[in-house]
Amino acid sequence: MIIKRNLISYLKKMLKKFPIVSVTGPRQSGKTTMLKSAFPDYKYYNLERIDYREMILSDILGFLNSVGPYVIFDEAQNLPELFSYIQVVADERNIAGQYILSGSQSFLLNKHISQSLAGRVSVNHLFPFDINELKKVQSKNLNKLILNGFYPRIYDQKIAAKDYYPSYLQTYIERDVRTLKAIENLNTFTRFLGLCAGRVGQILNLTSLANDARIAVNTAKAWLSLLEASFIIYLLQPYYRNFNKRLIKSPKLYFYYVGVASSLLKISNAEMIRSHYAYGSLFENLVISEIIKSYYHRGMHPSVYYWRESNGTEIDCIIEKENNKILALEIKGGETYNPDYIKNLIKLPKSEKGIEIEKIVIYTGDKTIGITDSKILSWNEFPTFLHKF
């Protein structure tokens, strides 16, 4: 069963406005399946195929003129010579929706785009299923969701998470990491990745992370940038505009895909999730990553942060909305409401310098209730909540 991806409607709008549309995202996130099914009238070339690359390279301009407009170039970063020719041909034709460029190495693809196609491309990101897409095939069992994550192949081929993710990570490290960065010791990098998983939901301490991985701080910084560029980790930045200035400035570390984090933590079955020491952090990661994906899959840039004062008072998630409104979210793994859930929200005013603040706790219980000026939102209603911003 092919699940319609939420990003498609936005891509179709952009193809009416830009001559070129790009789609990046991690390997196996469903880019090829989405593009082939959503745009069947486009000719398709996968540039991981050597024969296609050699054919095009023999006469790039001649190929582009003969094949005409409305072409998908998959894994386009593998043929960097193509981009400057696409610029020339697209400008000469001056029509919308001529080319779709996709790739799983977003750093390389965006580098080529910025060098040759700036101003002509709508840049978009497709991630593995978001929770509203996945609910068509996945039960509401939270533990299974944290374990399995959202990669389409797990559900399409019915692959166990313990079999899927180690192979996925090995492929990622051996292909993308070696392509993007000259890392001599891949075992050290793998250990570094596992240490990142153990810090999910924590404020990033580069020195501590580097020391535990037994690498230099600058190396840790470079590797984190690599993990960001390849859509493995997400660094949630602090929110400080209009709030008390006594704030720290380090980001919090999350994984784009909670299933990857669970695998790196050696969680092999759903029964282990609830009793695992990182359960609360994994649930928090799930919520944060779904908020991020919900933005990208609508063609929007996430306006998502966290807030923490120097005295330790922290709000897990701050979402900027239009009209000077923000959502302040606390994310709790408990199934039963606890007054401690709102203690930090209580410290926030209802408004701050003209900004209206809506306060919400997302927890794993079944009931949604109102407490003082806060809303306690059941996990079951979280997918609907994602449509609010």
C-alpha cells in the first residue's frame, strides 16, 4: 500500500511557481516512491546508475534538450556537472516545474544548488512517515512506535526494528559518512553516535561528549555538524526573545528518528521501552521530532525552541506562531497527571511584552483536561494537535 505523503500537495504548488524543485531527506525515507507515484508524467532517472551518468555526461546539453522538461533526477548529487546546464536550459525555457531534483545527501545536493541554481529552486525535505501518515498502518501502541520509528520499509516489508536499524546505520556510516567526511576510525564514530543517543533531550555539553568519546572538542563539533547535515540529529536551539535574558545558549540534542535512538540504546523489543531509563527522553524525542516533521512536510521552516533559565527552570518546547502567539509545551512520559507537570508552566505569565502564551502539557494518559491556565493533552490527541500550527 502506497501512503500519500503530506508533502505532495506543497510540492505541486511549488512546481507551479519555480522551474526547479528539490527534495532532500535521509535514505529510505520514501523520496523515490513518493516522486514516482505523485508525478507519473515526469521522466525518471536515478543517477546512482553509472550507465545513466555516463550517458548524460557524454553530452549534457544535448541530453537535456532531447529529453525535454518535466524530468526527475534522483540522487542528483552524484552528477554535479549537471547543475550548471540545468540552470542554462531552465532559464532559456522559462517555464515552471521543469525539473525535480532529489537526493539523500542533502549537504552535497544543497551545495550544488547554492552554487548553480540559487533563486530558481524550491528546497524541500521529506522525512520518514510522520505520525499522521503512519496512523493508517500503525496501531496507537506508544511503545511499539518508539521502538519501530517511522521508516517506510519497516512497515512495507514488515521488518523487525532490531533487524532494520543496525543495517541502516551501518549503511549510513559506510556510505554517507565516508562520502561527506574523512573519518579514519569508523568504530570511534559509531561509539560517538551511541553517546549522542544517551544524551537525548539533554542540553549539549560538547566537552563532556568529546571526553566520553575520547576525541577532541573540535572533532565532536565537526561530527555533530555531519550528523545534522545528514538528518540524523536535530539540535533544538534556546528561545530567548522577549523572555528573561538570564538564559543559557547551548542547544538540546534530539534524533530526527526515535527508532534510530532506540536502536542505538540497544532496545530490542517494545516491552523494554517503558522500564528503560531513557523512556521519558525517548517520548520527549518522539514529540519534538514529530513537531519538526509536521512543519517540513507542509513546506514550512520549524519555529521550535526550548526555554531554560540559568536557575534551572525549563520549558521543553516553545513554538512560535503567527500574530505574536507562542505555545509553551511540557512533555511528560507519565500516564497519570501529576501537579509537577505544570510547575514550570505556572512560572510563565499568560503574556509577555505583547506575546500571548498558550500552555500545554503532553502526556501519555488517555484524558485531556484543563488545569488552571494550562491544558493537559492526551497523547491520543497529539496527532490532531499537530494541525494547530
